[in-house]
Amino acid sequence: MFLTFLNKADKRKLQLLQYLENAVSLSETKEVLIDNLMMSEFLINKTVQELNTDFYEFGLEDEFGIVTDGTVIKLNASGLATSDTVLTYYLDQSLKFSMLRECFFEQLVSLYEFATNHFLSHTPVYKEFKLFKQILNDYDIEVTKEFRLAGEENEIREFILLFFMKEYYLNQSLFPKEIEMKRKTFDMLNDQEWMNPQQSARMQIRKDQFLGIIITRMCNGHFLQNVVEDGLIHAEHLRIVEELQAWLAKIVPQANAATLEREAREILRFLIVEGWLVENDRYINQNQYIAQLNEHFFSKLTDRFALSPETLTLLTTELTSIHYQLLSFSFSSRCEYQHLDVTYFLETYPEYVAFCRKYLEENRNRPILWNNKEFLFFRYLILLISTIPVKEISVPLYVCVDFSYGRSYNQMIRNNIEKILDLNIQFQNFPDEQTHLTLSNMAFYGAMGIDHILWLSPPRPVDWVNFTEKVIGIRREFLKEHFE
């Protein structure tokens, strides 16, 4: 979604940077770049020059640099910045993002004044504004004649939160001073027994941004209209809602009690989803719909993997949290996880990737699952990876380790393999009909018709890479034969 706010040149530069960032050794031949990025050689050269200029202007010249010998283009990266950092700078310079900020804070009075303030002629500004309106319309957000944001209030807020979190890297003071002062009064609730204020910096920033957005919208007369069935009906919920409602009454005294209660419930849902409450999980009400989503997922999961009751208990808590977030903030959940690169997971956890993809594909007819497939795929995948060790569910991989240096050397290799790969590997002293792979420094295994890898001794980094890729290939082939 962020890329739609960039101009054509910035998209092109970011595309090349991201390609190099994900390339092996951070380099690629110019010929391959021309084919894959569909750019001419002239445009490739121009883009490289422009990126290096941008790195300097952004103060990132120590983090990034692109060099070429005429044939190969290589990215030098310090590891202290990523293409996402560069995206933040491009967004900050984007006219469409400036329009979004000014519409949100209701500072945009006329396009003529906007063009004058940005030292631009009026024609390109009018064109950009037309594109800006089309982009927001794709998310069911309207820009009115008065340059106000209109639509489902909760979705407008979630949309703005995604952009403000991206902007925070460059601008930690997005909100006016009066909004910040009101937002800081929320900190007095940190002393309440239900609040757990000791959280990560990221969570603190998200909370501050979320509250700043709510206060801004409420102070400008925009309130939640639709009541969400949130399940916040127990006494411990209602007590927190009352305290949040009392805080909001001081911030926006003109709002009526019913409006303040809706807003307080929205804040409580956010705090629960983000994990801000003491014993946070017990505040998540597992209503009938969430229970159905859980049960449906578990029925497919247990058909595919044999899991212990203890593992299922752990999964239940986290799965409930995922589905609660899905139902509470479906808009941001749907948008935030789009276009994620899952190559790493595909190579490292193909069993879990295959299951999650198949599960969502089989639920195309269930809008709540299919319309949020990117969010659910990522969250389901991370849940399985973090909860179920791969070696417990993967089929045995039989590897014969036989080097010319004897038993102790073979054991060293086995120990190192176990440190690198957390898989169900069964080591063998000699190959048999079960053997998937032989690892050795002796070439005669090749003549025996056994799938093998020939290593130097001691092994080089490239030897470990070849071994890992071979194992990945064997696991993929097994999945293809048995589950596709």
C-alpha cells in the first residue's frame, strides 16, 4: 500500500534496491536486471546513479552504496539500514503523503495554497491530488470537498496508524503540541493494577500513535458510529472501560456518554490486542465465533500433524489472540501484511508453509479467512514455527556421514549439522536403502549411484550452503510427492 504513494521514479529506484538487497551476495549481472526488472541498460545505469545520490542526500552513504564494473552491479550495505529505511524517506518526500497528513490534521484549505506552499505549479498538484483520491477510494476512504477524510471511522484510524508508524523513523513529532499534551495524560493510567506499562519501544510508539490519532479525530468531531460486537461484557472489562471513558471525558468533554463508551471500548480492544494488560490473555473473550475459527483450524492441523495435548494448549492461547485481532482490527490486519516475502520460510519450514497455504486455499468460500489470507498466513505460520519444533513433525531424513578422517571427525560434522538444522535427521555410518543423502570427502560414493555431496576437509562455507540447499530440495520433493 505504501508504494502507491510514491512517484514513478521513486518506485523504480526502490524496486532496484530491493532486488539487489535480496540477491545472492547482494549483486546481480546487468543483463539479468534488464530482463527481470524490464528496464533498459540506460535506465539501469541512471537508476544506480540516482540511488547513490539519494543515499548521500538522505545521510545514508555510510549504510548503502552501489558499485559496478560494467557487467555486475553490487550493493554494499552496512547492515544498519534496509530498503524499508529508504522507503520511509521516499514517503516523506511524497506529495500524496503530504496530502494525507494535511487532510488528517484538517490543515488543507485549497490545492492552490498547497501548491504554493510546496513551491510547485498547480497542474501537477491537481494531478497528484486526483491520484491521491483514487488511492484512498480503493480503501473505501473518501476525501470530501472540504478536504476531510470520510468513511468507516475505525478504518480511517487504522489506515493512518500504518502510515504514521512508517513515518515515525524520520518524524517523532507528528502531532501538534496540544494533542501530545492530551495524549500524555494517558500515562496516569500506568499506575492502574490492570495496566502493564513495561513494554517494548515499538509497542510504546504504537500506543502513543494510536492514542494521538484517536484524540485528533475526536477533537475534530469524528467519532465511532458503528457498535462492534466486542465481547467486553465481564466486570473486569467494564471497570477498565469506565476508567478509559473517564479519561476521554476530560480530553473531549463535548462528547456524550454513549460516544465516549464506544471510544473507550475501542481503546481497550487495542490494549488487549497489543498485550498491554496484566495477564492479558484472560481479557480476550473467546466468543462462539472465535471458538469456531479455532476448532476449524485445529481439525485440519491435527489431521496433518500428530500433536501432544500440551502443544495444543499452547496453540489455543495464541490462536485465540490471532482471531481476536482479526475480528477487532481487520482493516489494518488485511493491509499491513500484504506483499510479504516468504522465501525464507518456504526454504526453512516447507511443511508449515504447505499446510498454511492449503488451509487458506480450502477456505476461499469463507470471506473472513480468505479476505485476510495474507495476515492469517503469516500469523498461522509464525505460530506453528514458534510452538512446534520441526523435528517433531518432519519425516526422518537419513544422512550417511562418512569422511576419511575417522569416527571423531564424522561426529564433529554431525554435531555441527544438528546446530545448524533443527530437523529430524537420522545419521548413518554406511548407506542403505533408506539413505537420502551421503556426505563425504571421498569421490567413490558418486560411482555407487547414491545421492551424495562431496566436501572439502575442513568444509568451506559454500559446502554448508550446498548441503543446506540439498536438504531443502529433499524436503520439498517429499512434500510434493505426499501432500500435493
